[in-house]
Amino acid sequence: MKRTGLSLMAGVALAALLCGPTPALAQSAPPMGTLTGFAVLGASTVTNTGASSLTGDLGLSPGTSVTGFPPGVLIGTPHVADGVAGTAQTDLTAAYTNLAGQACTQDLTGQDLGGKTLTPGVYCFSTSAQLTGTLTLNAQGNSAAIFIFKIGSTLTTASSSSVVVINAASLCNIFWQVGSSATLGTTTSFAGNILAQDSITLNTGANTTGRLLARTGAVTLDTNSVTTACTAGSCPTITLSPASLPGGTTGVAYSQTITGSGGTAPYTFAVTSGSLPAGLSLSSAGVLSGTPTANGSSTFTVRGTAADGCFGTRSYTINIGCPTITLAPATLPGGTTGVAYSQTITGSGGTAPYTFAVTSGSLPAGLTLTSAGVLAGTPTTPGSSTFTIRGTDANGCFASLSYTIVMISPVPTLPQWGAALLAAGLLGLGYLRQRCRSSGAA
């Protein structure tokens, strides 16, 4: 009887487990209401500088000042201090409050989001949050997965940082609840909906797929792309071109453009690992340019991110070599001991200024070489000297040239009185010889 009762209880429990409702996820998307149509919603002002592009509506309430369109392009409808914008602000308050009330699944206070790979959850920061580098959000194959970031004060990203989604993650389901203001650094590639208590600022070239929603402050843009498009993490294959980059020469201007294909333009580009050759930089538009300042090999990875957040990467290696440097003159003249000597050695073909040094052999005794290439002094010893001089340009590139200088002793000279006596003696000798000739003839 007891066994039968236990079996019955187990069966009831199993039935409840199988037939009952599915347990709810720990986090859920907030009610967005009319916010879904907006790319940007501000409270005090919306200001733009440069060729920004907004895909979605632009709203402002209760403020009335929207500037910078054009040159900014709005692919949507403006709502300035109208009923639609007012309703959107009410919906923003509801969504913000909903996010603020969701329980944290992990506390990341004091940790940089850069370099992390996170699964669905509610991630909390009691104060500010920082993103330096790449944050990867892994939905683990669940396109309905929700990612929520609750930030006590500010959200800031460093230049060229990015948020990347993988394994079916949806850009629609990423929410950033910011307790004060959010600032995206230059050329940041961001993803998700930013719901900020105060203001939102996108610095030059920063782009985001999601929404910029400010409750009480301004939204400030500067040559940015903002799109409300929601894309699951199943992305097309994006290809970066060219497949390889040519080498360069130290001190010579370099410029190559990297492009993307296969995804939704425009693309933004950033270096995600490795280092560019010294003197070069990569713009968010994919222009790799500058003047190399050091020779050597550099390997780095470039990520190209499409407008919908999908991306492709490619690894490049660039070899920077030295220019041909020539030292002059090709030979040096000889000199005389005891007589001041001075010659100047110069370099060409590289980047001035040049520095000079003797790398082998020995200079003639009494001579020195300055770092500016002046070989000077008073030779003290006759003989032949062979030595090698290296000229190094401002970027460390160099050339060497071997020289041989022959120093000779001066020709002896008689003092003035000796010359006079010698002359007088020679004259007297000539007179005597003439007398001898005359006597013989007699």
C-alpha cells in the first residue's frame, strides 16, 4: 500500500512537470510600445554634425531643437514635440523602469566588458561600465535569447570597440539600461538598445544597430550610422578585400583601402588584434594610411562590420622596408700632417636628419667624426687609414661606406736665411768655376 502511494505521488509530480507551464526565463524584454519605430529619441535636443544616417524615426520631446539634418540623412519620420514623441517618451519610462526592476544574474562591477563572451542574462554594474575592445554575445542557438545590461551610472566605450553577436543572437534583444549618460567612442561598432536616464553621445564614426533613447537629456551625433534593423545572428558571409596588402617603405607615404562585400553597406572597419606598422592608422571607412616610421613586419586583424551588425575579418601582414640610402662623397681626399683637415659626409634617400659614426677601422690620428658627419682635425701621423662610416636616418635606416685616407709628411722647407746663404754659396761656386775655365784657356 505504501509503495502504491509513493508511485502515485511520483506520477502526479511527473505529470505536473510535463504538463505544467514552461518555467520563465530569468530575464525578459521590456515593453517597447511605440519605441520600436524610433532610431533616436531625445528629451532636450538632438544635434548632429557631419553625414550621419538614421534608419528609423527621429523623435524629440519635450524639447524642440533638432539640428544637423541635413547634412545628416533621416530615413524615417521626424516627430518633434508632437503627440507621437510624447507617447514614445512615456513608453521609454515604462521600458526603463521594467529593465531597472529585473534581477541581476551576474555582477560585473569594476570589470571591463572588452574581451568577454557572455551568454543570455542580466549583467549589472553598480556604478559605471566600460567597453574596451570586443564584447561577444553568444545566444547559444536561441534566437529569443535576451541580454540585459543594468548600469548604475555611465556607459563608455573606447575608440574602435565593438559588440558582436553569435549563434543566433538577435540585435533586437540587447538592452542597455544606463543610470546617467552613454558615450560611444570614435569608430565604435555597437549593438542593442540604449535606454539612458540622461544623454547619449556618439563620437565621430561610431555606429550602432539598435536604438538611442534618452529620457531627460540630449542625443548628440557626429558622422554616425544608427539603424533600428533587427537581425538574427545568422549572418551572410562577409568578405574583406584585398586579400593581402602590399609592403611599404619607411618615410614614404602609404595608402590602401579595405572594403567589405556580402553584407549590408555601409561597413565600418577596425583593428581587433595585432598592431599596425608604426606611423599608419586605419579609419572607420577602411582607409589604411600614413607614413611608416620604422621598418619591420606587422601582422594584424581587421574586422569589417556591416550596417546590420554582421561582420567579417581578415588577417594581414605588411612588411615595411628601408629606402636606399647613399652616403657622399664616394671617396675622401688625402691630407698632410700638421695641416688642418675638414670634410663633411652627407646622406640622402632616407629621412633627415642623419647621424654618422665609425663602425670599423680607425680614423687617421688627429681626426674625429662628429655625429653630424664632419670629419675634421689636424693629422699627426703620416700613413694610410681605412675605416667604415655608417649614416643612419631619422627612422633607423642606414647605409655604410668604406673610406681610405692617405696622410703624408710635409715637404721640408729652408728658413729665409738658409735660402739666402745657399743662394750666395751657389753664386760663389759659379764664379770660381768661371775663373778656372778662364785660367785653363790662358
